[in-house]
Amino acid sequence: MSSMGDESFEQLKKQGKVSNNKEDIQYVSCITTRVLRAMGEKPDEWEVKVFVDESPNAFALPGKNVGVHTGMIKLAKNQDQLAAVIGHEIGHVLANHGNERVSQNLIVQGGLVATQLALGNDSTTDGLIVGALGVGAQFGVLLPFSRKQESEADELGIKYMASAGFDPAGAPQLWKVMKTAGAGGQPEFLSTHPSPDSRIAALSKLVPKYKNDYQAVKDKPKCR
Ligand SMILES: [Zn+2]
């Protein structure tokens, strides 16, 4: 799984445009570092990149990779909202959701993959793998995580953002912003992360549960 994630991340870096905007990189690294530490991870082991891409999207891949689009940096109104997205995405990786899906998809699509491989065209396989990892939209494969996986990632995200010192209220707020942004057309992130209304309701219920963890953090992050 780690090598699949690493390979996909390398591909995304080649295919997309990696930002060298110092402010954006510092902002995203600051948030990611705090959230990872709260998760008991070693931030130095993770590769974090900002992609110049106006679509509001973010993803985390096995092999310890995180990518955030400039469009998501603009959409999230503050560090708490962006921490909610990053925490959610890393939550998918820590809960091994990609793993469950890669195996399912490769079995279901086995015949198709075999055909593509026989034709010497492995882009379908790549698409299915990255789709299962949660970044398929970039490859034209839209494959949402299951509702159960989404709720798990939401709870992991809000839990760890709070213990990292980010206001958990930022989580439901982010999804409200996302929903409004989606009113004029479906952002890709909403295609892979459906039902914002039930998500907003569920996250709002979780805010009081994690508020104390947030308030207990003395040195609150000031990432921007
Ligand atoms: Zn998700």
C-alpha cells in the first residue's frame, strides 16, 4: 500500500504543478505538522506538497503523503477549516481505508485490468488504484469512500485537529463553505465526499465532544 501511495504521489507531482509559493507551503506544513504530531506520527516522515490547482481538493496517500490544492487553501476560510480537511484525509490513511478499497476494486475490475495490461495500457489499473486511494478524480476515476469510512475519517479528523489546538467548530464550518461553493457546480471534492448535510449535522454534534481537548491546548497554532 505504501509503495502504491508513493507511486501515485510521484505521478501526481509529475502530472500536476507543485507550488513553490513559500507562504502556502508554510501554511499547509504548519497545519499538517501539528495534526500529525497529535496523531502520534512523525511529521518528518511525511511528504507534504501544495499543488497549483484551482479545484478545492486535498488528499492523503499511504506511504505518508499529503497534497493540498491551492483551490482548497482559498476555499477554507481559516486554519481551523483547513485543518479539518487535512485531518479528515490523513484519517482515511490511518484507518487503512484505501487498503480495503484497493483489494475490493482490483477484484471487481480484475477482468478489465487484465485486458488493459494485455494491451500494454496500465493507465486503467493506475486509475483504479488511485481511485481506491481517494485521489481518482485527478485521473478521471470518481470513487467515493463508503459512508462508514467517511464518518470514521470525519471523527478522526475532528478529534486530532482539536488535540492539535485547532477549533473543532472549523469542521462543520468547512463543509458549509464547501456546500455553498458547490451550489454553482459540483466541486470534485464533493463528488468524492457526498452528502454534506448529514455530514454537517454529524460533525456539529461532535464539536462539543472535542471542545475541551481544543481548549486544553495552551500554545494554539498560528499557522496564518
Ligand atoms: Zn473522505
